[in-house]
Amino acid sequence: MMLAHAEELEAPAADKLTNRLLRVFGLGFGLAVVIGGVIGSGIMRNPGVVAAGFGSPALVLLAWLGGGLFVCIDAMPTVELGAAIPQAGGPYPLATRALGPFWGFIVGWADWLQICISTGFITVAFGEYIHRLGWAPQLSAGQLAIGLVIACGAVNWIGAKVSGLSQDLGSAIKAIGLIILVALLFFAHPSTAVLPTYPPPIFTWAAAAVAMRAIYGAYGGWHAAVYFSEEVKEPQANVARATFMGIALVTTIYFLVNAAVLHVLPIAVLAHSSLAVADAAKLVIGPASSIVVTALAVIAVATLANLQVMEHARTTFAMARNGMLPPVLTPVAKGGTPRRALVAALTCTCAIIFAADLVKGPLYEILLNLYAPMVMVVFFLLSVSAIWLRRTEPDLPRPWKMPLFPLPAVVSATLNLMLLVFFLISDWKTGICSAVLLALAVPIYLFGKGRWRTA
């Protein structure tokens, strides 16, 4: 049965060249999508939450390093699968190969939803930053978010090389921008302005748990290279190289950003800051810091939104090609973009943003809370997939193997399951909404039988 699933995945409409993606990306693109997929609004928003949770500079810095170490462990099962099964679509084809079409669809649907929703809160953050610059006050954050989604779609419509180049440039600009900002915070002379006085944060396990969740969110997106396995040259080697080199670079940047902020702000002040990087820059750069930091944040989230649109189109394409979504979504344009899949992904993302905007509540938080459990489900099942595939296909060529198997996969599965349980306990109302959205996978899967596929 597993071999049948393998043949199904490895024969993507060979008679139609228009259903094939183009292998046009190199290792540099893989690094760019990992860096671009991780660095977003989290590093701007979350240092204060982490400081409040751990209470001392040393613990804060260790926590960010620990987050990078956990991500490396969390990545091992996915990278092993991605290097062995270089198919487009991110987690979906990996889980399908290991667990069969039903559980593969569950993973694919969860991942499809999380990209849809996370693109929503990323672009909403973009709208909030645009308002901080004083631009487009007549438009809501949701309307600006929809505008950014459409703009990213237009870039992707042109072709894979153009969208890939835009990702390379955006990732380079935001990484270099953060490094320059770190240098300014370390070496410039802070203002002598009197800082507010707060009592030092007190360590509690509840606050530490919130801080760990914030770190987990800030490192999200490390698996971006897996979505483009079919388009990256030498994917058996470059998926692993891009993922682990990218995680190492991001961890270094995050450590330096937090060390620089702690160099300027006392831990008690940092613990009460909702935009710590901006607050630290204000003391060093002065009034112009708001424009500098906000402009950097705009570039960061716009680049991340562009990557999310690229990933979403590939996931939609891969699921349609394998009969899990309507086959009308499979054609690929001459430039390498699956345009119909792109339009379907853009439409659903804009609909979710529009619906959340109608609630007139804290839009960013609504979308963020809906997204969180879906990611945990995906990585839990990918860890299970890596263990199961070692048992069912021991002779499958694995260009990169996780060390100390199965320990990394067990650790990843356990921690993601613990985070999922913690989330559901702490926010059960949003958890129910997420569960309902995930449960839609079952009727969609059953509906597709006999219509889009025969099994």
C-alpha cells in the first residue's frame, strides 16, 4: 500500500508539461525563504513577553538560544522526509507517503488552513505598521491586509523567477536592516531621558509558558524550503542545507537583537514593552526611530506575506494534482506559477481576512489564535510520519538522516503535543473554532472520492 502511495506521488501528470513546476531555484533561494519565512513581526513584538516570562537578561538570552535549539530538533523529522521525498507542497506529500491519503489530507488541510490564516495576521500586522507611519488612515488594517495579499499575488502571477527574486531581495534587506539596527543599539550613545520605573519581573511558570509560546511563534516558518523541493536544484542536499543554515542564521540574529535591546533597556522596562525594538531604538536614534523601525517591520512582514502566498499556491497545486482538490487547479503557467491554485489561495485568504475584520475586535490576535493549534498538529504528525516511514520503507534513500533516531522525532512530537494541549486549555473557545475548521477535512476528503479521485 505504501508503495502505491509512493507511485501516486511520483507521477504528477507526466503527460502534461503544463502540470510541472520548474526547477529554477538554488541554495541561495532556500536560505532566503527560511530567513524570510521566520523573521517577521515576532521579533519586534515578542522580546517584551519573553522578558516578562524569564525575568533576567541571562535567562532571556538562554531562552532565545533554547528556542533555536528546539527548532533544530523540531526540524529534523521534516528535513529527513523532505530530502527523501522532494515533492512540492510542504508537509502534505510527506505525510501522504508515510501515513496514506487520508492522514496526508488531514496534514495538508491543516497546513493549507494555517497558511491561509497566518497570511491573514501577517498582513494585518502590515496594515497596523502602515497606520503607524500615518499612511492610508481612511483604510482599515484588514483592507490594507487584503491589498497586500493581492499585490503579492500579482508578483507571483508573473512567474517563479520573479517571485523568487523578490523573496531573495526582501529577505536580504530585512536581515541586513536588523544587523545594522543591532550595531546602532550596541555602539550608539543612548538618550539620557528618564525611563519609567517598574518593579523587576518575577519568574512564574505561567509567565514562562507564555514566553515559550511567544518564542515558538517567533521561530515559526523554518520549514519554508520544503514547499519548494520540486523547484530547488539538488533538493536532496539543499533542503537540509538551507533549513539548518537558515535556522542558525536566524537564531544568531534573534540572540543579537535581544542582547542589543537589553543593552539599552533595563529588564523591568523591557518586560513592559509591547514593541521593544522600537522603544530601544527611540532612546538611541531619537524621534526618527519610529519611522526607521516601522519601515523595517513593513519590509519584514511584506516579504513574509509574499513567501506565504508562494507556499499557499504550491500546497493547493500539490493537493489538486493528487486528487485531493479539484484537478482544475493543477495547470502551471510557462513562467512556473500554478496560477489557478494561486487565485484559489488568494481568494480564500482574502475571505478570511474580510470575515475576521467584520468582528471589529483585535484582528491580529483573533487570527493568531486560530492559527496556533494547526501548526502543532502538522508538526506532531510529521514527526510520527518520520518514525513510521523508517519502519515501512527502511530502504528508502534518505540523503539526510536525523541523528540519534528516533529521539529527535519523539522529542518533537511530545513537545508539539504538549504545546497543543496547553493552548487548548488556555484558550478553549478559540481551540473549538480551530477544531471545527480542521474537522472540515473529513467531509471534503469524502466528497472528493469518485469526483476528483477513485480512492
